[in-house]
Amino acid sequence: MTLLTDRLGTRRSLTVHRFGTPGARPKIYIQAALHADETPGLLVAHHLIRRLRGAAVSGEIIVVPMCNPTGIGQIVEGVHVGRYALDGSGNFNRIFPDLIEGAAERLVGKIGPDPQANVQTVRAALRAAFDALPPPDSEVAALRHTLMGMAFDADMVLDLHCDQESVPHLYAGDALWPELADLTALLGAKAVLLSPDAGGKPFDEACSVPWWTLAARFAADGPIPAACVATTIELRGKADVDDAQADADAQAIIGALIRRGIVAGTPPDLPPLLCDATPLTGLARVVSPVSGVIAFHRAVGDQVAAGDLIADIVDPTAADPDQARTPLRTPGGGIVMARNNLRFVSRGELVASIAGPEPLESNRHALLFD
């Protein structure tokens, strides 16, 4: 699949693998490395494709194993820069097309008492809204438009990412829990962060949020189910690229598809859940007020309480070594979900994230750390 590019003499393309029957239901869409320097998902996608090639599929499964060719090519002085577009377009996983208003204006008077009929009606309205979008005006906008076009009408969307250093965890909408509990258990995830709308229009929410937003808007007319189960899956940290682990993650995803009747096979037994789902508003962010060297005191996966010491920021140039350390304490308790994988930070840089059960006042406005 050839993509629009901004520069003469350049070419971008996507490799898309399709399994099952085109246009059949249910439709599953899986992509990896939207943040192009997040490598674990690339290997998981490889194992998914290998396993799906011999599988009997009811419906359609689309796998885009490397979904950001623009970001893959962003090497600056030997360093892969894959989270942000170097053309100034920002975070690759933000500002995906918003189909809500375009669909809503087409749904007036069309929602009735039959929930499954409403699903078909909403999908048609979303399709019309997508088709009415203006043409993308840049390479990155065209990439977002192309990915969205393959996924917005899917029954399930899995966006494979990773953090810097982290336990496996998921982001999803409130309405999708406990629907995602089986996938959570199979992946061995240790945190699930729920929000009705985190803001910023990341890929998974661009696909799923329209469903409960439209359901609320047309509640008086009839029920609209949450018919797109979309989640961002964080496959541990950037350095956690292991062939056996990637194959196990791929098998976990296929196990969830078997349980839904999409892939033929014996449904796997579910291991116990390793976590409860918690609100995204309960995510405590430990940010450094100074620049210096991180000396961590807690590892990813540790349980901590509010006020616990997470790290010191050390100023090696301090005249008095006894005054060289700035302690960083967590504002909330929970599991140390992620840490910065660098050990020298600037003032204002994120050092660690703790997933906790209680909403924090500091999260009233911005839920996603760009």
C-alpha cells in the first residue's frame, strides 16, 4: 500500500496482511510500532502473522506489522526518533480523525430499539463521516488517515506499543471492561488503565470513543453498544525484545481471538488476573523538578504507597555531595508501572509512573503524557 509523501524522490509504503474473508464480521485490526522506535510489537506481529497463516479464521483479521514507515526512517545522528514526527506534526499517536460529529449529524432520526441494527446504522454513519473528511495535507496526516481507514469500523482494534521500562499494561475505555479481562489475563498484564476519553485523539480512542459518545447522545432513541473493542497494549519496555516472549504474546492474542470464535481452536484456560483495572486518573506521574542523574530506589512492578521514595536526582557537580540529591516521592500509591529508561534527565522530565486505584487531583485536566 503506497502512501503520500512530502518530498520529491521519496516513497513510503505499508505492508498489510489479511486473513479470513474480506468484509466479513467480526473484523479485527492489529498494528505495531505506531511509535516507530517501540520494537517489541514488531516481533509480536511477526509471530502473529506466522501463526495466523495456518489458522482457520471466521471473519477478517488485518495485521499491519510496521505501521509507521515515516517514523521508521527518522534517524538523527544514530538515534532512532520514533515517537514524534520530525516535520513538526507532533506525537504520531495523537490527533487521529474525529468522526463523532460527522456521524452524529447523519444519525438523527435513525436510531431505534434494536441494538444490533443500531450498530449497523452507526457503522454506516461513521463510514460516511470518514469518506467526507478533507484530503490529508501532509505525509503524517496521510499516514493517520490511511491507518484510521482500515480500523475505524473494526469490531476489535489492538494497537501494539511499549513503554520505556515497564510491566505489561493496557489502556482502554471504561465501557470495554471487563470485556478485555481475558486478554489482560492471557498477556499477564499488571495494570489496566481505564478512561472514557483520555484526550488527544490517540489511535485506539479515535476508533472506540465514538461508540459511547454517540450512545450517550442518542440514549433517548435507543441503545448503541460499544461495538469497537479497542485497546493500546504496552508490551513491557523498549529493551524487552525477546523471541520466546514475543511468540507467547502473539499466542495470548490469538487465544483471545479463539475465545471470541474468530480463530478456530480450543479456547485456552485463563490464568488468574494479575491486576484490577484502575482509572487513568489514578496514574501518578513522578516528574523531576531538577536536572541530574536518576538513582532509582524502586523497580518496575514494585508496590508503593503515596509518599514513598521512588528515586533521587543526583547533581554530580554539587559543591557539597551531601546536598547533591533531590528526592522524588510518589503522589499516589499503586504499582510502579513504568520508569524512564534514560538515567540523565532534564528538569520537568517524567521519571516514573505509578498506576493506582484512586483518582488524583493532579489528573483533572491532562490524562496523557505526550
